[in-house]
Amino acid sequence: MLVELIPNARVDALLTAVFVPFGQDMAGLTGRYSAKEWAAIADWVERVTEILRSNTRRIGEPGFADTIES
């Protein structure tokens, strides 16, 4: 075995304190929207993600900074 899980009550308590309220809050938020609204939200997130990726690639191209006029 490459990794062995060692029980740690402190870490378990910390993870519970962090993620249980977060999960409850997210469940409360997600329950507010209909399937049709979720479809629109998902479409928007997908499109925005592609725009962010393509623009990140664009500005990350070698020489991009040289194309900017002061």
C-alpha cells in the first residue's frame, strides 16, 4: 500500500466543522432553482468558462505583451 489512512479525530472534527455547514448552505441554494433555471445557469457557466480559457490562452501566448502599445 502506498498510502495508509491514519485516523485523526482532530482532523475529522475540523473537516466536519468546515464542510457540513458548507454542504447545507449549498443544498439550500441549489434547491431554489428549477430544472429549467439550472439548465440556463449551466449553459452560462460553460460559455463563460470557454471565454475565460480562450482569453487566458490568448494573453499567455509568447510575445503577447509585445503587441501592447503604451
